[in-house]
Amino acid sequence: MSTFSIFLVLITIVCFLLIVVIMVQNPKGGGLSSSLGGSQQMGGVQKTTDFLDKSTWTLATILIALILLSSLSFTGALNDNSSKIIQNSESAPAPKAVVPTPAVPAATPVAPEPVKK
């Protein structure tokens, strides 16, 4: 099993947990926090709301970290490397530029003669 597959499974689990935690919350004060009622159960309503809020942020942070790490571990095995264009360009050597050689050697420049007065 590749590391990318492991990250994919972990991302799926964290997404499922994040969905559950968000669905338990109710933005109007209802949800799990209102159904507990008494201060004797699980530390009271305020503690439950704090726990759900912290767990949401923690799971979201873990999800972002897993996504970034999975992108680093992705090897690109699913890419289409069987393209004939890619194979032809890799196997054929690039043509070399032909530089013509002069048939006559270049004459050495002669300095002009000084003008006599």
C-alpha cells in the first residue's frame, strides 16, 4: 500500500469525523449542548460547546495537514506516461545545428599604409 493510499484513508476518516462533529452542533444553541441540560453531565453545557468547538478546529487543522502531506507523497503514478508523443521526443535525439566551414581561409587584415606628404 503506497503512502498516498494511506493518506487517502486518513483523510476520509477525518472528513467523516468532521461531518459528525459539525452535525452535532447547532448554531442556535440547540443540538447536543442543549440536550444535556444538567451541569452534572459531562461538565455541563458550556464544556460541551467548548469541546465541540475545539474538536472542529482540531479536525480541520489535521485535515489540512494531511492534504498537504499527501500532495508531497504523490508520485504521479496515475499520469499518462504511455503517450507516443512523449516516447518519440525522448527517444529521438535532437538534430544538431550544422555550421558551414569556410572553404577559403580567412585573410589576415592588413593595416593601411601611412599616407606620405
